[in-house]
Amino acid sequence: MHQLLYQLFGWGKDLNALQVCVRTFLMFFIAILLLRLGGIRIFGKKSSFDEVVAVILGAILSRGIVGASPFGTVVLSGVVLVLVHRFTAWACINNQTISTIINGRPVILYNEGKLLEHNLRKCSLSENDLMESLRLHTGQDNLDGITAVYMETSGRISFIRPKAS
């Protein structure tokens, strides 16, 4: 039995194609379980906090596929990362200061007819970038009818229109 597991799963970095495929197959299901444990937020909210976790999780799990680190250690490391993500998300929900530190705050780029150049620079955006986003999201080519524009914590730009009375 031990020999069969070794032939299918391998050990260390010298893995053949079958062993990498078996590891990939297993890691796929482990990743699904970790994502279920972590919750849909990891891929749903798309904040920088969530993106970093998704990238790191992928990097960690890939080490187990190619044999760069022991498979069990990689899986345990993935579990720890997902639990840290859950705990940090919980802390952000329950504490505004922690939420601001982890997620940041939206930055206003345009307000009541005035483009806020300082905030555009702070977000590494040009006026052309803002106008492109305006065209893509609203279908219009000027800021008429827009009362405010924000760079959200997710990196997306939102356009606020006046409330209809």
C-alpha cells in the first residue's frame, strides 16, 4: 500500500507527470474545501484584502502540487491562511478602526462640479482614466448629472447621481 501511494503521489521535488496530476486532482478538492471554509468573500468582495488572500492561497497550494513543500504542510498552511482571513474579516465587521486599517476608505475624486486633482494623484489616476471609467460605466462622455465620483476600496470607480425626488 505504501509503495502504491508513493508511486501515485510521489515525494519531494522529483515528481513525474502522473504524480503531479494526482496531486493537482487532490489539491483541487482541497482548495474547494478551503474556499468553503473561508466563505465566498474571498472571491466575492474583491477588496485588496481578499485579493491578497486569494493570491497567497494559490501560491501556497501550488507548492504542494509541484512538491516544493510537503503536501500535508501545504494543506495545513492553507487552512491557517483561511482561518486568519475569516478572523480578520470578522474583526473588520466588528471594529471600524480595524476595517479602515485593513480595507482603507473610499477616496472622493469629484464632488459637485470640482475634480479633486490631489485625490486623483493619490489614487494614481489621470483625468483620462476617470473619463474612460465614466464612459464604460455610465455610457456618457462628460460629468453632467454626476454629483460625486469615488475610488472605492475595491479599486473600482463609482459615479453618484443626484437622488430623484
